[in-house]
Amino acid sequence: MNGAKICGVDEAGRGPIAGPVAAAAVILPADFPVELLDDSKLLSPAQRDEAAAMIRERSVCWALGWASHVEIDRLNILQATLRAMARAVGALAVRPDRLLVDGLYCPDCGIPAEAVVKGDATVPQIMAASILAKTARDAWMVEYARTEPAYRYEKHKGYPTAEHRALVLALGPSAIQRRTFRISAP
């Protein structure tokens, strides 16, 4: 696939009990400094931010796609994630020749696609997408925390931490709570 435009696709936000799921699609140039990349969960926030800035600056193109908490509840998390991925791919300024998608399933985008289990730890294009999705979703949750500060979204980003579950049980669900996700006592 010499010269082929390979696009990495990944998501962030499947595990939280609040907020949207974000997906990113990234086409990297051949000379991208891949040593900056890793599974987004293994990078520190500062490393993720540095890598995200480099990806946005140096990639051939990149795009984000989102699915809201309402869509997650209506469709289910897998279908909402695939929808967010398709939106990211559809928003690219350059049409890729092939998609490499983290996980077991690929969105239907009319482009040849391959699911790569643990691709966010092995495939540079998917690592880049993972980093952009994670940093974008985290930034969204930090910004949203200003709307409902009592839920402390800037801290746990909507993941089901003991603190988050205790806050939901004490205060009731926030406006962005995923209503179909079970919340148990910490």
C-alpha cells in the first residue's frame, strides 16, 4: 500500500457513565515522528497534549466525530461509537484509501476498513486517533464541568469512579448522565 492514504480511527468515552463519546480519524504523513505516539491511556496528560498538538499540526488531515449521551442511550454505546467514528471519517478533508479501526468493529463509511484489536497500542495512525479523541473528550468534559460544577467532571471526566457514583446517588443524575448505564453505590 505504498502511497496509500491510511486513516487511523479510534474513540474515547465508551466507559464513562456521563457525557458524549468522541472519535477521531487521522491520516499521518510518512515522516511523522511516531516516537511521540503511544496508547493514549499510557501517556501522561502533558504527553498527550504535546502529541495532540503535533498530530493536529503535522498530519495530512484529521477530524473529530461525536455522539451525545442522548444518542448513546437511544442507540447503545457500540452503535453510538460507530456513528461517531463515521462522522469523524466523513469530516476528513482528504478521503482515505483504507481505514484501520481500533477494536472489533468498523464503521460503515464506504471505505475498505480493518478492525485491529489493541490497535491503539500498535498502529501509529490509530495511536494518533486515540490521542486526539481522548484529549478532545477530556477538554469537553472539563469545559462542561463549569455548567454543573457539583459533579466534578473536570476531575473524573464522567468515568464511574467512586466519587462520581456517590455524587450521582446523592444529587441525582446530571443533565449529561447516560440514563441506560447502571450506577451502583461505591
